Amino acid sequence: MKNRLLLLIAFAFIFKLEAQTTIVPNDNDSRVITTGMPFLLIASDARSAGMGDMGVATSVDAFSQQWNTSKYAFAETKSGVGVSYTPYLGKLVNDIFLGSLTYYNRIDERSAFAGSLRYFSLGDIEFTDNEFATPYTQRPNEFALDASYSLRLDDRFAMGVAMRYLRSDLKLNDGTSDTTPASTFGVDISGYYQSEEVAYADFNGRWRGGFAIQNIGPKFKYDEGGQENFQPTNLRLGGGFDFIFDDYNKIAVTTEFTKLLVPTPPILGDEYLYDDVNNNGQYDEGVDTLGDLENADVIYKGKSDDVGFLQGMFQSFGDAPGGFREEMKEITWALGAEYTYQDAFAFRAGYFHEAEEKGARQFMALGAGFKASVVNIDLSYLFSTSQVQSPLEGTLRFSLTFNIGAGTYAEY
């Protein structure tokens, strides 16, 4: 009897504690997914930027390394070198930029390799100990060094793999703390399909499709005691069609969908004790009063994002606190078109859309390309269409491609 009485008291005590706690969710309606080294998601070349930041299913060019390495197996040129320059926050400063250098070589009819460097500079920052001391300058930066291999599995489909070394040197050296740069590695897996040219009633056409899973790799820290950051792991899916009207005129239309394979931040709340005036086991706003804070940042809804990168990739498909509707908002999409005349001139336009709750990146882009002998020159310009102005608003991007051994392979 005594044991049963003690058990009853214990249950009553536990129930009383449950009835006197509540979780008050923090204001977290806008759950933007953040990652480390976000410069990897910026279109570094003008052609892709001119079509709305896309490239997984567009035709092959020298800058395919960033979007879909398997496209190199369809290059008509033996090899090529691509150089690009993108000013960043150009309306505020003039020394923050993203630059890239890419080289590819088609080994034979079925395979190709490529290497690239993307460098993001945050400009010069001056420091001084006092007004009389000589200032000294630091230049925070990040870069990615890639190597890739692509192989045609049949006449119309190829797959590629890329290895990437990432280094981030953003922590400023104040002489009192560890400023060792953060580093990690990543892997890309991609595929690309390109059909034969098909004859329709009034024109010929060609179908294109591609996918890429990018930046698969371990999390990293910017400093020894800091939090771990996910790489911007993402899944890209795209498709397109080429309207080939004659030997001179062609219009390529492409669409692309992208989803970050990174956990969605859960809704957090603060757990409080409260006086249950109505004795109904729940918190009644305006009736009950909150007491002392028991726990801060309690997960209120969703899943914890404190997981490894592999678990985070799979979890990212179903962890949004808002359910399927919020998961769909985490998918960005882009639609682009490219008109080409005699493979010598190109005009491009594109639109990129991201849900307002997930970052609100929405913009139009225009671009143009010119080919003179073995050199391609590409330009692009961006216009924001959302209330959140893009850091690339009003930015003129510039790319230069040198084609070595043009016309070596006949793919079209």
C-alpha cells in the first residue's frame, strides 16, 4: 500500500510539472536556410547569369565546371580556357569581386577532364592601433579549387564527377586569437542528356536534360570554438529544348529547379513555468501568467539541424516545420532563353525566383555574347524584381573564353 501511494504521488507530481510548463515559440516565420561559403552559389560566368543563374541543362561551354561537369563530354572544341569577373556590391564598394579561371580538355570521343579556380575577395580592410600608427591591410577571401572527369556512357548521355577543395580565410587577424583559415572538401555528381536533332513540321529540335548534386562534403568551422557550418549542398534539375529554324537561327529555352540539401532551421521556443488558473493543463493567454524561464531555444516544431552532412541531405526533403508547402518554397526556379545567330552572336534573357520566406531573391537578367575567331565574349546585367535588392543589382558581369582546337568534334 505504501509503495502504491508513493507511485501515485510521483505520477501526480509529474502531471503537475507538465501542466505548469509551456513553450512560447519565437518569431521565426521566415526560415532562411544559411550555409558556409555561399559564394559557391553565385553564377561566376556571364552566360549563365544572363539566363537567370542556370547551367545544369544548357549546352556545353567553358564554364560548365560550376554547373554540370558531364557536359564537357559533348564539347565540340578540343579544349578551352574561360576567365570571368563579377563585381559584388558594386554600388557600395569597388574591390569586392568573384573571379574564376577554368580549363577543360576533351581527351577523346568519350571523355574529358577539367580544372577550375573560383576566388571570392572581400576587398581590402585597413586596421590601425591608434590615430598615429601606420595602418595595415588585410584581405579576407575564399576560394574553391576543382578537378573533374566526365565520361559518355552512350552516344547521348554522360556522367561526371568533380572533387573540390574549399578554403575560407574570413577571420581577421587581431593578434589575440587563432586565425587559421577554415577548409574542407566537397564532391559533385552530375549527368547530362542531349538528344539527336529531330525534324518537326516547321523546324528541327533537340532535347536537353541534366542533373547535379553539388558540394557533398563534411561541415566545417570558421574558428576552433565556433559552430559547424554546412556546405551549400544542393540538387539541380533542369531541361530544355533547342528550336533550330535553319543554319543561322536557333532559340534555346531552358528551365532549372534547385533545392538546398541542408536542414531547415526548426522553430525554437522558450519554455516557461506558468500558473494554471483554469486547471485545464494548458496555457491560456490573458488568463494564466508566465513564471520563470526554464529552458531557452527548445525545439518547438521541426527537426534538429544539429546533424551530420549526410543525414542533413536526406533530412532536408522533409524537415520543414511548415510541412510539404514549406518544402516546396525551398525550391528555387529559373527560366531562361538564348537566341543565337550563326553561332556568332547571342542574346539572352532569364528570370530567377526564390520564395520571400526563403530569401526573396527574385530578378530578371539580360545578356549578350559575341564570337570572334577563337574568342567568345559574354556580358550580363541583373535587375531585381523583389523588395530585397540583390547585391548584384546593376552589375555588369564579364566572361572571356578561348577555344583551342575548335571544330575538332562534331556533336551537332
